Amino acid sequence: MNKELNADLLNPTSIDFCMLDYDCAYIPDNQVRMNYKYVTQASKEFTSSVIARGWRRFGKYFFYPICNGCNECKSIRIDAKNYHPSKSQRKAIKRNANTKIVIQEPTITQSHIDLYNKYHTYKNQHDGWKHRDINQNEYYDNFVDGAYNFGKEVLYIVDDKLVGVDLIDILDDGISSIYFYYDPDYARLSLGTFSLLYQIQLANRLKLPWIYLGYWVDGCKAFAYKENFKPQEILDGFPHISQQPLWEKFDK
């Protein structure tokens, strides 16, 4: 580890805090507690290192769970180089033959806000997700601020209409999936699957080995789609920045 990287990793300008416990969205009757680090100027090197150790990023907030008596959230990543799409995934690629893809720095428009709220209203009605409409300030804080030179948005456009937005970080050893939302009126296009296939394609083009998918909770319906992208590796725990993360093959 070089001196510049060492200083950046171990002593970033930050505010560290924990949230009060709240109801877990993944395990009934469980409580969640998150450890946060608000980093005012996060480098690509810092972000790469903490993502590889199980952290996540929303805006300038980096976080991971420290739930009392629970260790069910495991970090998973896709082996992009050795990934081969299934028959159904190849069909998703064909269905999107006319879908336009634009990759750029994260932005905020009324189309973003409207699509985000439409998607979450749909998930509230069909899957019971908690939801209240997001405003422009909240969207900026979560998905635009803190992107610097590594955060990107991938826009999916059909007939000149924005139908999907994928927020990602392009890091030193892979792509970190931050968040994806889409227009439920275009569910036939399987945009969630297609967006991950595009991430894998992009990682291979950039010679990056991993797609960091966030957390896996065994038996959780919200994470079931992650099983469809193998080979994968899993990380148990959240090692300190001075420790090497011990990723292992995941054959769930």
C-alpha cells in the first residue's frame, strides 16, 4: 500500500455515527443498526477498498450493518470474467435490442424523480415496500452527490423515454451496483436483468474482475434475483481497512 493510499484510507475527512435501530426490511421482527461514515472527499482508492470489505455507498455516506445479535447480511460479488448468461438472460438481451443505453455522470431531472417515485409506488402496492415520494434534494444527496470521478448512471431509453436508471461506481477492481429503478410499464423488457448483464459486459470491457452486488440474506425474496448470476463469491463480516477481505466461492 503506497503512502498516498494509506493516508486516504486510514484518515479520511469524515464524520462517523450510527443510526438508531429500526425495523429490518429483510428479516421479520429483527432490528437494523447501521454504522455510517460521512466522507466529504472520497477518492476512488478509498471507495474501492471499503466496497471490497463489504461497505456500501449512497451519496457521501458509506455504511455497513452492525445489527445486535445478527450477522445474516453477507456481501456477494459476481465473477464477471467467468460469467456466462443463461438462456432466459440471452432472451432479455434480445428483448432490449432497441433499448438505447447512455452512461454518464449522475444527474437529476424531473424524469428521474418521476420514474423513481413511480417505481417505488408500484413496489409498495405489489411487494409491500415502505414508500414516500422522494424530492430533488433527497435524490441529489443519495444518488448524485459524492460520485466524483467514479460514480456513474446508466440510462435506459426506449422510444425517447427514460425507462430505467442504474447507479454504479466504477472502481479499481470492479463495478459496485448502487441502485436500479425502472418503469413498471416496461416490465416485459426485464430491465433489472438486462442492467446487470450490461454491468458485466462493461466490467469485461474495462478488464475489471468483479461486480459488487451488495448484500445477500438467505431466504429473502428481495435478493432472490442475485442467485441467477454465477459464479459468485461471498464475504462474511466487514474487515477493517488494514485487513485483507477473505472472499470465498458461493454456490447457493
